[in-house]
Amino acid sequence: MKIRIGVIFGGRSGEHEVSVRSAKTVIEQIDRDKYSVIPVAITKHGNWLSPSESAKWLPPETISRFSDDIASIGKGDVGLVGDTKFKGLTRFQDDAGSSGERTITFDVVFPVLHGTFGEDGTIQGLFEMAGIPYIGCGVLASSCGMDKVVMKTLFREAALPICKYTWFLRKDFESNPEAVLAGIQSAVGFPCFVKPANLGSSVGVSRAIDAGSLKDAVILAAGFDRKIIVEEALEMREIECAVLGNDQPEASRPGEYLIRDNSKAFLDYTEKYAGTGNNEFVVPAPVSSELEDRIRTMAVAAFKAIDGSGLARVDFFLRNDNGALLVNEINTMPGLTDASGYPKMWAGSGKPFSAVIDRLVEFAIERHKDRERNKTSWS
Ligand SMILES: Nc1ncnc2c1ncn2[C@@H]1O[C@H](COP(=O)(O)OP(=O)(O)O)[C@@H](O)[C@H]1O
Ligand SMILES: [Mg+2]
């Protein structure tokens, strides 16, 4: 019997399009002999589509290997949240707009979702409630990895080096903007980076060089989140490392974004995902073996600091001025497109992405079984 994987993608986040691209790569790389794939697309409004509707979001050549699997699901079949007996999911709307009675079961689900409502622990909570094994970090690690302030607090606790930063609530800024702006200037100074605490893909992120641009940057970030973080802006190299595993995770060889056009202030959303050709991701990163070891050790430590499982990508800054290596952030559902760092770093470490997916499925099932071992009653 093949293992049936539900690949969930799209979603209610600013990274909806990246997620669709990541799902495409995942589905193309999944081993057809071992797995059957049922695609589940979530619209930007949060509607879950039926497998046959979901398949239409992907190129026919991507999904064709699994068309028999998809056709085997009746139009009226549903996955229902909260009923562990059925390992159900949520109610699919069938193509006619009404819901049926039967339930689709999954052996494992792969939430290939980035950002809000996908990478932040919310959908992971849904899977926990439904008792379905799922790929990637659990509720706690996902939500801690999403919040840049909580994440940094955990990194500091794990003695991982991080940059200078401060944070505040949007409400604080709205009630006393002058005090908040003055506080940032004394805690961090200029130039600085202003970011919404809970977003990814550089959305709402900007660089401030003086009081005027700081105010604009804060107003921009405050449009995206109730919590805002401000960091010292560094001149640095951006190095990444892929992590795979549960309680004994392993780190890949690191990769580095080499930027061709230095006129760009930082790797914004377009630079990273639109394939502008302005940057190149190189594996292994051109660093000494001593530094590579340190990167890999710190990547595993960052993963453990948030209590990660399955996979994550840890992003580093290598400072130009003093050579210090700092952890910037951890991404619990990193981009998985064919242009993304995570698959490229494993490929550069001798693990093709299809083998990585195999391991991810094993880790998801292992973690699920480990949780089932826990006693739920005592007397
Ligand atoms: N403190 C900083 N100094 C210099 N550049 C930064 C700093 N923080 C972020 N950047 C730039 O902005 C990009 C996005 O910031 P990041 O913290 O990675 O947020 P996201 O979650 O959006 O990826 C980084 O990849 C980097 O190019
Ligand atoms: Mg980043």
C-alpha cells in the first residue's frame, strides 16, 4: 500500500504564490512508487478546495502522475476536522458547492504553506486536533519561529549570537509615537531595519537612516502586525543552512546568496522569489571549513532552541566589520521551489530532494507515534 500524502498549499498569507510554487516542486519530486498524492489548495480567503479543483492550480504535467489518485476521490468526499477516527481534515466543498458524507483519510499531510495560517502553528493545531501526522514543526516551534521577538528571546537563551534589537507594540506607537521613536534611536540607532514581528518574505520590512525614514518605516510595518521589531542594520553576507530531523537533527552544507547588483539595499521579496537573476544561491557557501562547522552547529542549536521538528532553514548574517556570525532567523516552512535554498542545500550535500521528502515523511510519522506514547490519564 502506498502512503497517502495530502499536500496542502496556497493559503491565507502574503506568501500564497510562493506556496503554490513550493507545492509544485514537492509534487514533482515525490516518489510515485511509494506515495499517492492528494492536492489540497486553500484559497486566499481560506476556502479549502476539493482535490480535483486543487489539481487545476498546478501545471497538468506536474499533477498528471497522480491523476489516478485524485480521480479515486469522489466529488462528494470530505475530510472533517476534529474527528480523529477519520484522520479527517476540514470540510471540502465539492465542485457543486455542497458537502458530501464520506471522509478522505491521509497517512500524513504536508502543509507546504508559508507565513500566516500555515507556518505559524495554526494549521499545525488543526492537525493535532484531528490526530493526523504532519510534516514539519509542531504548534510551539512553528509559532515561536514565526515571531521574530520570541524567536530571538529563545536564541539568546540558547547563547546564540544575535544582532542588537528592540521591539514595541503598534499600540504603544499610536499612543506615544515620539517616545517610541526616541526609544528606538537610543536602543538601536541608525541605520536600522524595521520589520513586522510576524511576517516573512521581507513583507513590510524597510531600512531607516534617519528620524524621518524611521517614522515611515514604522508606519509601514505597523500596517502588517501589532508587534514591530527594529534591528541594527548590518553590512554582511547572508548565509543559510538547512536542518532536517526530529530530536537528533542534522544540518546541510551552508549556502550563500551572492548578489550581483550591489545597488539593491537588501534581498527583498522580488529579489528572492521572482528570479530577477540579480542574485545567485551558491552551495557550499565559500567559507572556511572552521566557519562551516560553526554554521552547522549553530543551525542545529537554533532548531533545538525553538524545539523544532522535521525541517527548518536557519539564516545567518556574517558581519563584514568584525567577521561575527549571527543568527538572523529560523524559517519553519522554508521555500521549497526549485529556486529555493532548502532543496538546493540538501542537493549540494548529496541528498536529492526526493530523498529529503522520504525522510520528512518518516519524521512526521515518528513524531506522531512519539506523541501517542504519552499517557493521557493517570491514577
Ligand atoms: N539587521 C539587518 N541588517 C541588514 N539587513 C537586514 C537586516 N535584517 C534583515 N535584513 C535584510 O532583509 C531581509 C529580510 O529580513 P528577514 O529578517 O530575513 O525577514 P523575512 O522574514 O521577511 O525573511 C534579509 O534577508 C536581509 O537581506
Ligand atoms: Mg528571511
